[in-house]
Amino acid sequence: MQQLKNICFDLWSAGMDTSTHVISWGILYILHHPEVARRIREELDSKICGDRIVTLDDKHKLPYTNAVINVRKYIRYYCVRSE
């Protein structure tokens, strides 16, 4: 039973570490590219009405935001694979 707990903890901590790095990279990218942040903000303002939270149902309305997210995932995958 202890071994199962250790394995579960390892999987949980590995997932947390990956998520933290992905989110940090995305924030840093947007901070270093203000034009990208501006375009994402403009898209959100024009496509999402009011002060509501963006949901998964809004994904098809936000092509630029999705492109930034997908390019970021591709760059991360490519950089990890090329090492």
C-alpha cells in the first residue's frame, strides 16, 4: 500500500511541476511580446460579452488566442525533443 501511495505522489508532483512550467512560460512569453497580449485582449473584448468568465464553449470564438496557446505548446514540444 505504501508503494502505491508513493507512485501516486510521484505522478501528482510530476503533473504539478509540468503545469507550473507551462503556465510560467506562457506568462513570460506574453510579457515579452506586448503585441500578442494586446491582440489577445482585443479578441477577448470583442468576442466575450461583459465581465463573464471565458469557458471552453468560447474556444471556437477565439482563434488568435487558441493559435498562441497551440504555438506555445508546439515550441515547448520541439525544444524538449531537440535536446
